[in-house]
Amino acid sequence: MFDNKILFLNEKEKTDVFDPVILFDNVDESKPRINQCSVLYQAYKNVGKQQFVSKYKHVTFINTCVLLYQDPIWKYQGDDRIEKLSEKFTLLDKKIREEKPKLSYEPSVSITSKTDIGQGKFLVKFIVRAGDKSIDKAKVLVQSKIEAIQVGSNKQIPANSCRNYETQIHANNVANIQMSILEQVYTK
């Protein structure tokens, strides 16, 4: 059956599935997000906000649907209901997108692993993260109580991304290994 891509569902599993229903006859298929919000509205009423958002978190605009349900416009019944809902949806969605946290302008560095390679030496793997500006070059200081090493990067780190690096350092104790960014050059 798997070879032929045929899959049978157990009847018990089928009865647990919630089938959303459209509550309003005037749903316009040209407005798919409003249509989806309408289809999911009964589930929202049945389980409440938190459980609803958790269950449908895979729907990228589910939080906008919730805000739309809570707005008085949701109960509006005029002939232009779909247009009014669509306008309000766009405003609410824009507001949510603007409120999302932004990355820091400051780059950061963190150690991902420290491996003892013998004779008081450790392999240190670390990650350098750019904020919302690209970093052309970054200089990182890796230090222990015995040794300090400056590690330079000649690779650009694009905005909102990171690069992995590694180096070796002498240390008496793995807990004494620390790291910090000394210098970063931003691209223009």
C-alpha cells in the first residue's frame, strides 16, 4: 500500500478530527485569509484563544485571525463585510509584523563546544552572529588563564546570519575559556 501511495485511515482517528465549517454564506474565495479565518472561527469559539493558537500555530496568520475575531468588525453583517474584514485584516497583520522583535545591531559570539584534545589543549568551537548589519571582518578574543588568542575572520557574515569557527587554546580548566568580540567592521 505504501508503494502505491495509498493510505487508509483508522475510523477512530477520523472521528477525532475537527471539521471546520463556514459560518457565513458571504465568504469570498478571492480573499483566502478571510475565508480561512471564517472557517476556523467555530474552533476558536469552542476551545478558546490559547488552545486555538497552539493548535493552529502552523497557520502563519493565525494571530491576525484572533485579533480580527476580537474586533467589533467581525460581527458586521453589511454587503461589504468581506471588504471591511479584508481591510481590517491587512491593518492588524501589519501591526503584528511591526511589533515583532528585531535583532540587535550588536554582533555576538558564543562558545558552542570545548573539547579536551590532550596536553592541556582544548578545541574551542564558536559562533559569531551578525545583527541586522553585515559584518565584513570580525576579530574575536579567545582566552584562558594561560593563553589569549586573537582570531580574525576574513569572511563576510551577512545580516541576520552567523558563521561557525574553531580554534585551539591552552587552558588548565575548560571553565576558564572565555570569548569576546574585539572589533567588527560593518559593510556598507
